[in-house]
Amino acid sequence: MSRTRMSAVALALLLAGCHSPQVDKAPASLTIPAQWRDGIGPDSPVEGFWWRNFHDSQLNRFVEQALRYNSDVLTARSRIDEYQARVSAADSALWPTLDASLGVTRARSQSAATGLPTHGTRYQGGLNASYDVDLWGATRRNVDAARLSLAAQKSAAAAADLTVASQAASGYITLLALDAQLRITQSTLEARERAYQLAKRQYETGYSSRLELMQSDSELRATRAQIPQLQHQIAQQENALQVLAGSLPAPVARGGTFAALTPLPMPSQLPSSLLARRPDIVQAQQTLLAADSTLAASRAKLLPSLSLSASGTYQDDTLTGLLDNPLRLWSVGGSILAPLLNRDTLNAQVDVSMSQRNQALYGYESTVRSAFREVNDSLDAIRRLGEQLTELEAQEQVAQETLRIAHNRYRNGYSSFLDELDAQRTLFSTQLNVVQTRNDLLLAQVDLYRALGGGWQVK
């Protein structure tokens, strides 16, 4: 190697140690606490089929159908194949390339001796091989980045499974809650029809005024008007569930009643380490590691590269002659390339990679913080809604007894219809509130399953 060329290489090596200082590496600022805000919850192993804890066969069927046919799930799984192909493409850069060529030329020329036209066929074959030596690990870093991106995509597919399973479970629970509200409304409608008939008899016999009859009729019609609205909401919920499960809108079969749903009881402890299994956190972590590998590859491109090449060619008038001795002419060589004039471009690429790495870090920390918030919100919701449901169920019993007393007093003429009407309204409202609060409690438990990346096994 000449002295001039060695000087150029030395200058490139010196410059390689200097990169653009415009983008600095962002420090981590996330501290993981040892426990949750209230220090409660499960500490048991993960339960993969957590939705089965509600003990409803139709719910299980819908969740499993959604995990097989939902478009978002299928799209996420298809992306795994794409990223697997990217890994294969990155791996291929670690190996030499070999190209073969074969050409045939048919030519017509004029003989200089006779002046007559002549025809000839010439066969030409060649082999070309090249190999970029990975001196500084840039190619290996790109392979690492591709594999980490594949791992992130697998976690994204798991996150899609978890999201769809949660949506299917929540949608089915809400459907059963709407069924329960419809049954309560229909039962209340029957009770108000009986009350209207009683008010009508009382008015016809002169024991009550026409005002009480009109009030009973108005309350009856108001209750009847709520039934079509609930039926429409049920139809919408059924259609949404069928589409979520990859089917066309249609009625949904029920596996049981809303009152039969039995959520898993909450254990006493919940270590924060459970979040390590949450797929979106794993995805963000793998994305951060992939960004680190890409950054290292970008920095390695600032260093000189070594390329080896070899070629062989042969020409013959016959194909058999070409095959007998295919490499009559050959060459082998190598070259060292050092970036000089394009260093600004390479330094800018380092800055881009550093910025992407910082974004991945911020995304990872944001995902973890959001996960802690979601778990704490769900734990608090389960506790508060449980307390609220206990009080509402007690209020329902009181409202039923109040209505019984008010109805007997009105029937025997000891009080006006307004007392019974007020007791009817209180009971109807309380019964609907009980169903809604129980639904919210079950949905909060589904949210906790999702926030933890799955269910837990009771010890």
C-alpha cells in the first residue's frame, strides 16, 4: 500500500472517533416501585386463559373465536412473517454474494479473405463474488436490530391478542348486563300495568281521583318506552360482538345470565414485577434495544470498510468448450474504503439513530408509567365499586319492602298513589343501578386482567 493511501486511511480512522455532538443520549428517568399504590392484588402465576374465570361457556367461545378470526389479530400475526423475512435479509448480509452469468452472441460478419458473409456463435460465462468484511460489527448490529424488532413484533401480536380478548369479554359482559336491564324493565312494566289496573278500579269506584289515574298511566307509558331503546342497544352490542369475532352481524347466543357471572376473587398481594409479562412493555423494551443496535451500526459506518471481490470469465465458440474450462480468466482483489467527503451524511445518520433511540426510551418509560396507572386505577375501581355494590344491594332490599308497604296502604285506602309511585320509581332506579354497578365492577376486573398482561392463578 502506498504511503499516500495509508495516510488517507489513518486520517479516516482519526475522523471516525469524532461524531456529531448535536444529539445526546437521553438518560433513563424511570424508577420502578416495589409495590402498587395500595399494595393489594394478585401475586400468583399468570393464567393464560383468564376469561374462563367468569365461568360462562358462551363467553369462552366468543373470546376464542375472536382470537382466531379477528382482523387486528390476524394482521399482527402477519407482521411477524414480515419481520421474520427482514431478519433473513439482514442475516444474508453476513455472507459473501456470488453471481453467475451466461451469455450467447450470434453474429454475422464478412470474411476479409473471401468477401463472403460468415456466421458465428460465441458463448461467454462468468462468476463474480464479493464480500464486505464486518470489521466493526455494523452488519452484526443490523442483524441484532432486526431480531429485536422481530421480538417486538411478536410482543405486539400478543398485545393484540390481549386487547381483543379483553374487548370480547367486556362486550359479552355488557350484553348480559343489557339483558338484565331489559328483564328488570319488563318486570317493572308488568308491575306498573297491575298498578294502573288498580288505579283504574279505584277511580271507577270513587276511591281515588282522575289525577292519580293519569299519573299511573304516564308512569306505565314511560316504562314501556324504555324497552325499545334497550332492545336496540342489545342488537348493537350483538352486532359489535359478531364483527369483533370475525363474523357478520347476527344474534348472539347466551351461555348464562348476568347474575351467574362469577369473577375471580382478588388475592392479597400484587408485586410490580408482574408488569414484566405485559406484552406492550416487552414490545417497548425490545424496540429500545433494537434502537440501540441501530445506533451502534450507524456509528460503525463512520469507520473504514474492507471489501473483497473475485471474478472469473471465459469465452468459447462452443457451449461444451465453455463448460470444460469455465474460468480461464480470473481476478481476486480487495479494497479499503474510508468515508471522507460524506462524513456529514454519516454523522447526520448517527444523529437520526440517536434521536430514534431517545424516542424509544421515552416511549418505553411512558408505556411503563401508563401500565402502573392502569393497574392502580383498576385496583381502586374494583375496591370502590365493590363497596358501592354492597350498599346498592342493601338499598334494593329496602326499596322492595318500601314498595310492598306503600302498595298495601294504597290498596286499603290509607295513603295516596303518590307514595306507591315514588316507591316504584325508587325500586326501578335502584335495580338498574345495581346491574350497572355490577357491570362496571366486572369490567374493572377485565381491565385489571388486561393491565397485568393476563390473569393470575389463585394459590
